[in-house]
Amino acid sequence: MPLVFLALDDTLLDRSGAFKLWAKGFLDEIAAPQEDLDWLLSVDADGLTSRWDLADLIRDRYQLDVPSIDLMEELHEGPLAYERLDPLVACALQIAGDAGWVPVVVTNGPHEQQESRIRRTGLDRYIADWVISEQAGVSKPNPRIFALAAQRVRMRLSGAWICGDSPEADIGGAAAMGLPSVWLHRGREWIDNRFAPTRVVGNVIQGLSAIMATAK
């Protein structure tokens, strides 16, 4: 039963899609033009921008008389209202599990928030376990976090795959451990010449299919 390590954001859960839906409503609420959506998505940078920094950028751009801490809370909680587990992703995880693969989430981020998302969306019913960087004390792409994930499910790393959308955190982590990987391109080109994914696909359903096909 081989392991498959899966990223959370923009892999198993559509974090960017949820943020975009929230952003549209937020711009309407503050009477800002919808043309600003591209700006807001750009400064969010797929969630890589600090929520404090993003809150300050929004306050400054729209001259909002709102404390940054309130905006930061909205940036944390608002998009979560739009986040759902795609039933097709759940089905793909079920199929992979039935085929003998052991799916484990390995994600960077705050422990309470990430675990809440896993449980609230029902993703926890389709995975064997999860490891979150804040609690683990180590972040992707450090190989230690994947080793910890393997220990959590009492399995060896031999034969494992890594699947995710981050070139550095996911594919870089796989390269550091000599493990095969699947990169979810999400419309992007691979540009890193230090390492490369074993497979390139558009989404996690295709990624799990590609991984399962290697066992045939």
C-alpha cells in the first residue's frame, strides 16, 4: 500500500476559487469596481502574501476606516464560507483508497485553520491523516515533514508519490527525497531548472489517475 502525499490549497481544496468568490462580494460591499478583482487576486498571490500585509494594502487602496485586525479576520474567515470539497475529488480519493493507495495531506500553514478546513469540508473522511507545518515544526519542502507524515500512518517512504501545485514546496520536496511527483500546473508553465516533476497534469483528479496508472 504506497503513500500519496497531497497538498491542501489549490490541490484538494480550491483555495483560489473560494478567495475569488469572496473577493467579488467584498468589492461590491465596499462599492469598489469589479475591475479591481485582478488587482486583489494579484496582491493575494495565491495566499502567499501575509494577511496583515494584504489587509494594509486593501485599507490603503480604498481608504477604509476599518482596523487592519478586522480586515485580517475577514480575509481569514470570508473565503472559507465559499470553500467546498468537490464531490469528484472526494470520489477520486475514494477510488485511490480502494486501489490500495494511502492519501495523506501535507500542508504548510496555521494548524487550527488548516485542520478546521479539512474537517469542515469533510475531506477528513477521504484521507488517512494529515500533517500541518505549524504543529509539526517544519514546513515543506523540508523532507522531515514528509517523513513525519509517513510516521503518522506507520508507513515507509518507499514507493510514495507527492502531488501538489507548488513547484517549490511540493515538487522541490519530492526532488529532495528522490520521490516521484505530480505537478498541478493550473495553467502555468514549468520554469524551474533545478528539478522537474515526474508528471504534469491540470488537476488533482488527473494527478491521482496518473499515480494509480503507474501501479498497473
